[in-house]
Amino acid sequence: MIPTLVIGLREGLEASLIVGIIASFLARSGRRDALRSMWIGVGAATLLCVGIGIALVTLSAELPQQAQEGLETVVGAAAVIMVTLMIIWMSRRARFMKRDLENAAAHALARGSAAALVAMAFLAVLREGFETSVFLVSVLQESTNTATAASGAFIGVAIAIAIGYGIFRGGLRVNLARFFKLTGLVLVLVAAGLTMTVLHTAHEANWINIGQQTALDLTWLVEPGTIQASLLTGVLGIQPHPTVIEVIAWVAYAVPMIAFVAWPRRGKPSPRPGAAAEAPVATAS
């Protein structure tokens, strides 16, 4: 539940921030007529992403066992890549996210293009939702309790929507840089565990057969059937008997990524022409 809650919270907050600022600009600019189109676009993007998630689960269930393992490997690898890019981007740009969104929205309105803002909202939700769908499907496939894990995602998204609404109503102050750093650290650990899972399913699909010797005996820590084992396996991807290649992959991913996210950042990046206008789309990375 913890990994899916963090995924839903973080991805949901990014999308809600973008949608919130666009809706606020449309309302303040007297373009409430465009709000309905924007919400239709947001709803369509949401339904499309849910459909993608359902399609992935359905396709996996209908495939033979070895093919299922192969599909899980591909989906898992895609999820790791997506979340890594998102963590890197947000680590660099979180402090300037609100400013960039406001500048981009103002630029679109100055050109008289409410349709551009509607498209930005649609694409923002679509990209965040697609990332969330792929990542959640990968995590849910390894969860021992799918219902609990899914409820965590819904709770995270609900909290994200509430935070986004509170920020743009002006009644809630959130240090976005600190928020994204903390959630980034959690997601690094989740992604590192997912990397181990990808290698495990790749072996089950007969794609990778090197480094399959047992590296550690962690049954004392990850005792099958216990709550502690569920937490460690579900959140950190730690297995009772990790193989050599899985341990190497976990360390190789987690150590540099934790250092990157935790590294203090100071100063302002030098803006480039058109950067503000591109920021809302980039936040989905």
C-alpha cells in the first residue's frame, strides 16, 4: 500500500498542479467557457489511462506463463525508466514548477489560445496517468494484496487532488522542492526493488540466466508470510533469497540515485528561450 500511495500522491499532485493553475488562469481571465472543455479533456485523459492499465493487466492474464513473465519484464523496465526520468526532472525543477506553469499559461492566454491550455491539461493528465498506469501495474503484479495496493493508489491520488486544490485556493502552503525530494527518495527505493523484480521475471522468461546464484539468505529478515516480509518486499523489493545479479542491480541503481536526489541544490537555472512554455509538458517526464 505504501509504494502505491506514494506513486498516486506524487504523480497525482503533478497533474493536479498543472490542471489547477490552468483552471485558475482561465477563471481569472474570464474564460470560464473554456473550463468545461478543459474538464472534458482531463476526464478523457483519465479514462484513457485507466483503459491502458486494464489492457495491460488483461493482456498479461491471457498470455502463457513464460510470455506473461516477458510482458511483466518489459512493463517493469518501462516503469523504471519512466520513474527515473521523472525523479531526475523534478529534482532539478521542483522549486520553479509553479513559476514555470504560470508563465506558460500566461503566454498561451496572451496569444489568445485557450485551446492550447486545454491541450496542456489533457496532455499533462495523459502523460502522468500513463506513467502511473505502467508503474502501478508493475507494482500491483508483485503485490500480495492487490486490493490493498490499489486502495493505496486511490488514496494517494485523492490526497494529491486535495493538496492541489488547497494550493491554488491559496489556503495551503507546501514546499514543493522538499515534498518532491522526500517522495523522490521513497520512489528510488521502490524503483530499485522493481529493478530486482525485472531481473527476476526476465530469468523466468528465460531471457537472463547469468548471476542466478543466491547472494544472500535474508529469511531471518524477510520471513515469508509475515507483515514485515510484505512491507520489505512490497516497498523495497527485498526477497528472502536474492540472486547475485539482483543484488548488484539494486545497489547499482539505488546508491547513485539516492545520492542524486539527496544532493543539495542551490541557485537558479539559467532560463532558455521558450523554456517556460515547455515546462507544463515537461513536468510529465
